[in-house]
Amino acid sequence: MVGLERVTTRLVEPADEERLAHMWPRLSPRTVYRRFHGPVRSFPATSVHRLVAADHQEYDAIVAVVDDEIVGVVRYECDRDDPSRAEFALVVQDDWQGVGLGGRLMDEVLTLARSRGVTTLIGALLAENRPMLRLLQRHVPGAPLRLHDGVYEVAVPLGSDPPRR
């Protein structure tokens, strides 16, 4: 790994299904636990298929690609009852953590969701997930965090202005 100049980000596409499935074994148990809030042993093929079948409006994802391998993904999914609100989730492969890729993906999903009419992104992260907490504080300063049973719920308001760093 060198740096972010090697990374291309783009919208997910159906051809990414195999690449996403291959990313899973490269995630450490700690990263899996932090992303899924439990010791998930495998990423079901149905979940991978759903991720790549994004409608690019109410459900979308951005992948980070290096040398034809996906090393990170961020996605959002609109609430069925209120499409102005969407849940987001982000994961970066371990050897690409700490170099700014998570922040880049976060900025891109904020911009993408805003362009699609989303006004609030909702996320849940473990209180012990300090790297993600720092990322949120840097990329969406002031976003309200509510702690409940060891999990922070964050509601990121999306205005018409680009995300601040």
C-alpha cells in the first residue's frame, strides 16, 4: 500500500459482486465486529447481491478500488416511510485504515445522499469504535451522538453546503 492516490472511488455496479465477496476474508475480526456489532463469521451472498443491486436513488453504495480489488465501501439506504432520511454504513479493509480512505468515503456518501434528496443520514456505531468516532468528528463536526447500551446513534444533518473538514 502506498497512499490514496492509488484508490479510485465509484458507484457500485453489479460486476462488483465477486470483488465484494473477496473483500470479506481480508477484514479482521475486529473490523467485522466494529462494522456489524458482533462476531459475524461470513457475509451472506444474498447481502452481497443486494449491495451491488443498488437502485442508485434510494439505495446506493460507493466502492473504493485498488488494483481491481475493493478495499472499502460506504452505503446508504433511505427509510421507506421517510426517504429524506437514510441509514449509512462504512467499512474499510484493515490495511487501508488510518490513511484517510474512510474520510474520503464519508465525504462522498454525504455529497451523494444530499444530491439524491436525503436530508439526514443515520448511523449506529459501537462506543468502542474510536476510529469511526474520530472520523465523524472530523467530517461532520457537531453531528449529534446519542449513546444507548454501548452504541452511539448519530444523525448527520445534510444541508445544501458541502461537508466541512
